[in-house]
Amino acid sequence: MFYKTNRVCVYGGTGRYGSYHLKRMIEYGTNVVCVVSKNKQIQRIEGVPVYQSLGESFEKPDTAVFFVPPQNVLEAFKDAVDNGVVNFVIITEHVPVHDTLKMLKLAKEKGARMVGPNCPGVINPHERVKVGIMPEKYFKAGNVAIISRSGTLMYETAKHLSEGPGVGVALGLGGDPVVGTNVSEAFEIVKKLGYEKVLLIGEIGGEDEVRGVEHALKIGFSPENIVAFFAGRHAPEGKRMGHAGAIIEGERGKVSFKEQRLKELGVRVVKFPWEVKDAWRNC
């Protein structure tokens, strides 16, 4: 899902939201080969063929991105996985958790990679490929990988990074309690792509960021090459903040706990988005 050679299918690409981002992805350079939609009146959109099921197509995509309603995501996922898709980006919000668990099980059985749900997607500025909804103008090609639980903060920090070392690749993991790719797995992806410097954008709730950094150090990342930024520093305990997964339950979900643990691991934590621009100046 990070290369021009990836063949992308857009589920829900004829709707208002999906068609807008379909056009943006194509204009950026993403190799969109087909659209799957329940709209029987549209045969082509933005020069791309439209099918009611991927089984009707001849394009053989390896990547799918979803803009379908939450109650239809599981059906669309099954359609894609049954027709050879191995990379999944689920933009849709409010996907039932039990449906996400079923998709994760299917992905594991098929050896597939799933990002989301409730995520902004992924982007590779060097390849000019994005499978998602991020504003590509803020992602200047560079050498820092972004792993983020937040979409909006990924965009903001990317804008500041683009004034400095630039962005190599960015993964928006999603803000739900259960997501297809966790922080540890994202570090593995980044390592395979060849990046050493990583900006980790976290939120209140859970311990995924801490476990992810601990895993990153085990697989060869240097702590001085990892910089973290957390949203929700002043969030009240027990109150959900934006994402379903952004809720403090106990000490370990607080930003203060995560900051302290990452500092113990030798990782720098910044308090403001604009600080990321110069975070690697002495590395």
C-alpha cells in the first residue's frame, strides 16, 4: 500500500465523500484501478471502472480502501479478501468492534495487513502514493516516518516536519479501541521500509505507545531516533475525548505515565507540535 506498483480498489468511491478522496488520490499519483459501489447507475468515475463486486473486475487489485457506511464494512472486507486483496485501509468511523475483530481474524488467516478502522490512511511522499484522506500538501518527502493514533495531529506535525527533515512515510493507525495495526506492528513496517527516525503521535488511553516503543528498541531502533508527542495532556479521567480509544482508565492511560516511561527508555517527548521540526537536529 506504499508503492506506485500497488493496485488500489476504492470501496464506496461513488459517494460524495468517497468520490472526493478518489479524485485526490488519483491526482496525487496513487494507482487506483477500480471502484466497488452499490450504485448501479455509474459505470465509470474519474476514468476508473465501477463494479458492484470485486469479483466482477479484471483489474486484480492488491490494496483496498473503504469509504462505505460502518454497517457495510465487514461485507466489503469479505468481498475484497475473497478476491485476493492483501492490504486494507479502513477509513470508516463507528465500525462495530465485533466486526473489526472478525476482519482481524480474516486478515490473519490470509496473511493480510489491515490499517484502521477510523483512520486517515497511509502516505508515501517519495512514491507520491496515498491511500487515505490526509492533505498531501503537508507531507514533503524526507526521512522521518510518522506513526500516529490521531489523524488531525498527524497532519499538523507533518506540516512542521516538512519545514525540516520531511516525511518518509506516514501511517495513521486509527483511534478505535481495536485497530488492525498496532504501534509495535507499525514500527516493524517502518523498519522494513528502511526508516530509522520515527515520530510517534499518541493519545490518552491504553498502553499501545509504550509497548510499541519497547518493541521498537528490541528490533533495533535507537531511542534517540524516536520522538513522541501526546494529545490529551489535560483530559479528565473517565471521559472519552474524540476517539473511542481515547479515554483514561487508571494511571497507565494517562499522558504523564506514558511520558515518564518513554523518558526512562531514552525517548524524547515534545509538548508542542512545532517542536518536531528541530527534534532530530543533533542526531
